[in-house]
Amino acid sequence: MFQPLKYRPFNFSITPFLFLLTPLLFLFSCGPQKGKLRVRGEFQNLPQADLLIYSPDGVIPTIDTLHIVKGKFDYQTPLPDDESYSFVIIYPNFMTLSFMAHRDSEVRIEGDALSLGNEKVTGADSLLTSKVIRGKSPLTVGKRLPQTDVFSLRKGTYTLVSFSANWRHGAGNTNYFIRHALETCPDSLRAFTYSLDVTPDDYRRFRKSVSDTLRWTSYCDYRAWAGLTLSRLGIRNIPYWILVGPDAKVLAKGGDFNRDIKPEMNKIWPNKL
């Protein structure tokens, strides 16, 4: 007599598939992809925010964004070779974290938003302070200013060059110093401002922080620290100032106008500033 086939449930086991999948998950979840630097972070008391990251050495084409979601971010960027490069992370309060790292490495940052500046950083080649400059600076007092394609010097005239940005706290003060200098030493002083802003809106706000009538030349290529001029001059921090004499020689330089630039200007124009 014909017997109907009995249904037998298919005994499917996912275990073998998990066994095969686990190495792939491990490969993609641990460490950077080949040829890239991976930067991971975890912050307490900072559930959501955007941080900025750039490389003074130009290996990141422009300023990039680290998106913090639920207190964490995970960022990767390709690097051209095995050399160690410098990177800077800008926090919402404009504090910075600087480090050096190479490709195929993973940098981990753990901190608390209530105590920025005390982060635990692992995996970096080294940590940098804001005053550390990688390599020898070509700016030397008493020697000619290296030639750039961005601004030119006028024979017989002193030139005050400043480097700043709207996203940098104190940009308005930078422009105030320039305007005051031009008003008190108008005959033999000209000024040039290099903006490190990354969007036209930021640059417009930077210019407006002076007044509606900007009386000196300013420039912005929206590449921030990736600009060739900054690399050529060896500038790693803003604000930064350079006072150049009529013979194109650097007379003074530094990050503090009152301390580094003003004393030299008082020698040239007594009782002016």
C-alpha cells in the first residue's frame, strides 16, 4: 500500500558558516585596511559631535571630519608610503591633539570631554605638542623669506604676513593687530593675510571680522594645512606672524604678535605702536 512521505524537518546548522565567516569579520573589524591609517576614538560625556582632522604634511587632501556617534568614531585614510606623518585633531573648543603615525597602524584615543587634554593615546609613533615642528623650519631671522606663489614682496616696503582662520579662536584679534599697525605705520608698511579656512562661508566670516572694508590683501585656497605655502614656510600653528623687511629678509616671526612682532616694529617705528 502506498505510504505518503513523512515530512522531515531540515536540520540546518549555522555553525559551519559562522566558522568560515569569523575570520572575515575579524579581518575587517580589527586593524586598518592595508595601506591606510586607522584612528579610533571613544569619549565619555560626548555622545555626538564632529571633530576635525588634518595633516600638516598634506597627506590628507584637506581638513576632514571625525563623526562621533554614541561617544565613538572610526576613521581611516590612505597614506602614500611607510614614512611617519603628523596629524592634528581639533576639538569643538579648539583644543588640539597632535600625533605622528604611519600607514597600516591603528591609533586609539580614549578621553573625557570634561577633561580634554588628558586623553590616553595608543598606537601612535609619537605625540606632539603644539610647539613641535617636524623638520627644520626654513624661516630664519636675518635671512631672506623663501619665495612663494601666493604673495609677493614690494621693494622698499615692510610686509606684515599673518596666518589665521575663522575656525581658530582669536581670529578677530589677529585682524585687529594688522589694522592697528596699518593705521599707525601707513607709509612704509603693507599687510597680507593667509586664511586657512576650508569653506567660502568661513572665509567670508573671517574677512567680516575685520570690518566691511578690508584694507589689505588676503588669500584662501580652502585647503587649510594642505596648502603648499605652509609646507614651504614650515608653519604648523596659527595664528602665526612674519615681519619682512624691505630687503625681503625676515625681521621677526612667531605666534604671539605682542611678544614676537611688536618689539621689532617698535624699533622701526618708535612711539607708533
